[in-house]
Amino acid sequence: MGCKRDLCISALLLIFNFFYLFNAADIITSAQFISDSQNESILSSNGNFRLGFFSPGKSRNRYVGIWPNKISKRMVVWVANRETPIRNSEGILKIAEDGNLAIFGHNKTTPLWSTNVSMPERKSMAKIFDSGNLILVAEDEWSDSETIIWQSFDYPTDTIIPGMKFGMNRKTGLIQALTSWRSTDDPAPGEFSCMLDPLGSPQFFIYQGSLPRYRCGPWNGRNLNGLPDVTTRLRMLNVDYSKQIDLINYTFVMNDNEIYVEMLTKNDSPFPVTVLEPTGVAKRMIWHESKKWANFWMAPLDLCDEYSRCGANAICHNENTMTRCECLPGVCATVSS
């Protein structure tokens, strides 16, 4: 009897797990997928982030993206098929036969986009987490464990959100870099990028193509040197931020395995993002109770912020003067204005 009872309990547990797996609102499997024609999407367990199809700006093209669900003015923070848009509403996001998460259009056999990783011979599923991270996991049916195979936080597009590492993995060579959209209507990679230069004292640069346009400086123990003090700027924006300032922190990690900066928030803090815009300007913004995005930092701020604007032996004037670049006293050099 005891053996039969244990078998019954095991069977019930399997049925429960099966029911949960195929009815959870935050996962995608080979059998549970989202269809654009049905206006389907999935939501993280606490409702913070949504994964679904969208059209940017005035474009009619369809993309798969992630955006904060509780913010009235939608901001897409990650895009899957940046370079392979869907021309109609026939898109489907599901687990493909090879176990990868994939987007299919009219051709249901060849994916337009895929996580494209080597998968073990195990079942896989994708889940959108409360952090906004989309994770592909392989399930081990024998040990009842899961292995992370791929995650969207490793492949940012133009936006950094809390909990996302921004830097590089020294062992794998993976670089977590931002690439601007081509325009507000086209999320395809634009001409600007922002990434870590690990040589010497690690610094972050904004590049236009291969040319450096802005440098933010190394970590000074509290922030990246050269960036304005965030708390001062937030207080200037609105006194209501004074209670929330300490809820946003930045941490810098550098060891043999990785180098990165990470933005961290506490519960009930305002939602901050860092975005590299199509113009090459990086902005840090925060969502405020007034139902709008408030910009508390941007770079480059003006022409004098541009990398090596006046060369090594000159100073740059922010004032509206005839000559923006001026030689240092006692130094004779030819500089551009």
C-alpha cells in the first residue's frame, strides 16, 4: 500500500508540474508560444515586464521586444530581431525543434531570429523574469534541475536596466555593449556604440563607427570619473526625488573573470534606464510619478565633451566665443576651433 501511495503522490506531482508548466503566464515552450496575429504576449510573475510584438515609431514592421509593463509611456528596453523585421502580423515566438528560442514569420520552418546556441539533448523553455531578463533554460528531467543556456542581459541592445551587467567577461570574451537604434522607427544597429575599453584603467567610450566620441573616465570608488553627481542632479529636478535618491546605487566589479558596472535599485525606487540614442547621446532617465521620463544625465553634453576635441595641449571653451579651442599658456600648437 505504501508503495502505491508513493506512486500516486508522484503521479499527482507530475500532473501538477505539467499543468503549471503549460499554463504559466511567463514562459514559452514548444507547445506554449505567442502569436502576433492573436495579440499575445507574456508577463513576468509580478507584472513588471512584458515580452511581445511591437512596431516602433511610425514603422509598420513587427519586432519582438521587452518593455516595462507598469509604465504608461512604453519604452522598449530590448529587441530580439533588430535586423530581421517581420513585414506582417504572422510572427510567432516559440521554442524551435533544436531547442532554441526563435521567431518565425510566414515561413514556419526557417526562423527569422534565434538564440542560436548549442543545446544539450534536453527539453528547454524560455521565461521572462521580474528583472526584465529573458532566460532560456535546459531542463534535466532526471535531476529536476535547470541550466541557463542563454539570457538577454548578456546581449543588450541600446538600453541598460537595473541588474544588467555592462562590461565584459574576460574568460568568454563576451562584451556587453550598447548599440544605438538606426532611428526612432528602426531598431536595427545604428552607427553609435558604447562599450568598455579594458586596457589600463578600464573606461567606457562612446564610438561613432570605430572613432571614439566620448570618454567617461575610470571608476573612482563611487562613480565613473567624469560623470556628474547623480544625487545632486536628481535633487535639482524635483524635491520629490530626495526620498528615493539612495535607492539607486552603482557598483563596479573587476576581477580575473569579468569587468562590469551594474545599476542596482531597491524596492519602490523609481525605474532608471541608460539609453544610447540614435544621435549618439547617452542618457540616464528615471520614470517619475508625473508620468514622464525625467533626464538626469546626458553625454556628450556639448562640443567640449567630445573626445580629444581640442587635442592634448589645448583647452575647450563652453562659452559662445569665436574660438572654442585655445592653446595652453606657453604651449604653441595648432588646434581646431
